[in-house]
Amino acid sequence: MAGLVFSVLAVSESAWAAKNFKDDDWTHSFYERCSSGGGFANGSEVKWMKEESTKFLRFTLADGQKGNCSRDKHRRKKGGAPHWERSEISSGTDTNSKFLLRSGGNYQINLRVRFVEGFSSDKESILQIYSECQWKGRCSPLLQLRSIGDYANPGYLRTEVLQKRGEKKKKRGNWNSASALDDYFQSRTYLTNDATAARFSPITHKGKWVNIIFHVSVTPKTVTLMSWLVAPAGVWTVPKQTIDRPSGMLDPHIEIGLYRPGSDTVPNPTSTIDFDYIKISTEQRSPFEAKFGKYSNKQVCAIAKTTNGLWNNQYEDERVWVREAKRRGLDCIDRKAFEAVATSSSDKKVCDKATAPHGDARKWLADLKSDEAIFHIWREEAESRGLSCNVINATTDPYQSYSDKQICTMVGALNGLAEQKLWIEEARQRGLSQCK
């Protein structure tokens, strides 16, 4: 941990003394994965620690510390890793009482973590959504949140989700065996900053607490996933992903910790990560929202958008249609018609439509309300004419690149911290009464 200074850390209790893990701010218990085979990797460290008032669970994994799950100690395929290094905990109280993400359920998973050292080797997983298979042998996680590095270059965080191959690429498979997975592959997407397009590097943000948030909807055949990471330096996201569930896979559970391939050439650097909390909550959909399947995109948009191209957010009965439109990836505007209006408008009207007052200057509405496609059309028209519209420079306004949704996310993620007041004030200036 050279170059990284923390205040004095005190070990509050040893994780080796207990099989279950839960703190006051964890919503669910977790248990030691593969405990029947030996549990955590021999020599690795998993322990509760305390820093001032924050109690957290620290995982440390060094090179050569092989996991104790059945397939960790040997090469799984020709040319693959010689072994796998693993120290993880699974959601539930024991292997017979797992906490599962049930089919038909909608969940939010919220983790507060800190990357302490390492994360420059390949395929280091810190979270999995994992389904047990009814067959014996090879199984595959539905989701892995992994740091992808190339020692000594820093890794970048990405999601890897299970998706079905196209018909032309399908291999023959038996639905009652592990060969069913031959018809699937891992789709990989990096967490990217919406404002700068930069990828999130754990080690670049070393020593800083960050929030990782997933919205998960589970059906018998698919899992829908939305992901974002909130750090002091910004917000990183992954667009909505659809995960395909192979027939025969049980409802999934959650695993957190450290898991990575071993190496018989270049040693893996030691990696350490702290988990302050993991909170899993159920998100209820109203009966009204559950009935959207019978409506076409055109019908949804007719209610979700006003005639001036803005989302219809005045009443809750209208907002559920807006949420459904966004869930389908619709912007619900006639782009050509609005572009024609913008093209024929005066410079003053373009600036009036593209910006909003901010003190003595103005802000781009496309930055303030990035989910409103109409504002992007007006901004594009202004920029095509070379109009500045008296917009303040982004370097003098640190909040300009954040959408309303991201502002509200930061308000919630920084609850109780001094920095929260700054984000609350920005939310107030934007009139975001929904931010709590």
C-alpha cells in the first residue's frame, strides 16, 4: 500500500472466527463460499476492520493463493489459467439458505467499496450474480464485475454478462448438460464516464470510497441490468444490458470478494478491497406498470411526451409512462420535424431554447436535462451556427456535465457527508424536488 495513507485502522474482529458476515448497515447476511472445501484461499486475508466510525470488511489476495472451490486448483481448459485465486462470500446464511434474486423480482444492489491496492492483473472479479446449474460440472455467472488489467498497467472496470449467440454462431448443445453453455458468450462493457468518455480505473481512484449501484429485473429467461458507479470525481455507467439465462439455471444469488485467474508466468500483484456495505432492496412495480406489455411504442410515447417534445412528468400517472418509454430506449420525438423548426429559427430563439439562466450567464439545457432529446437538437443547432449563447465554461462549473439523474444519485450517495450540501444546492438550483 505504498503511497496510500489511511488513518489508523483497528481490527474489530477476525473473519476467520465466523462463517457469516453482516454489519449493521448490511441488509443481508453473507457466508463463506466453498466453506466445505476449505473456504477462503489459504493464506489470504478476510477481516473486519474499523476506521473512525466506519466498519468494513477487507479482502486481500496475493499471488498463488488458490481458491478452495472444486475447480479452482487445476487448469480448466487447454491454454487457460493453471489455477484460480479466490476469497468470496455468498448472499445468505449458508449454502442451503441462499438469498436469491427471484424470477419476477426487481432489485437494487448498492455497494460502497474502496480499492486499496493492486487491480493491475487480468480479470479480477469483485462481484458476481451467479446461478447454480442443475447439471454437474461447468457453470457460468450471469454477471461478473471485473477489473481488466495488464500488469503493470492499471485495470479498468467492466461488466461481463451472459448472452446467447446468434443463430449462425450457435453450437450444438444439450440443454440437460454443461454443453448448453456452448450456445452462450460473455458480452463485455466498460464503465464509462458520461461527460469525458473515460473508463473507470480502480487504482486511479485508490483510497476513495465509491458507490456501485445495480438495478436488476429477473424473469425466467432474462435478467435486465442497469449499472453505474458514483465516485467523488464523477459518475461512470453501463447502458442497459439484457442477460440471457440458459434453461436449467436456478434463480441467481450474489457473491462479493476477490476472484481471479492464477498465473504460472507473471505473478499476480496483491490486491486489496474494502466493502463498507452491501444493501439489497426490492423495487416494486405497480400493477399499472406491469401491464405495459400490450402497448405499442407509439401508444406509450403519445402519453409520455408533451406536444413541445418534453417528458410528461407533471403527475405520477404520466410519469409511469415516461419510465416505460425510457425502459424501452425511446426518446419519443419526431427528430426531423424538430430539427426543421430549429433550422428555421432565429439565433435568439435557438439560444433561448437551448439554454437556461445561471447567474449572469447561461447553461446548456442538454447538460441540465440530458434525457430530453429536444434540448440536444437545439444545442446542436446553436453549435452548428457557432453560437456560444453566453454559456459558462465547464471548467468554472463543476456540475455542468452532470444530468439531473446523476445529481440526485450524488445527493443520495453522499448522505451524511459534508460534500452532500454542494450537490443539494445544485439540485435546488435546478428545481429537482425529487432529490432526497
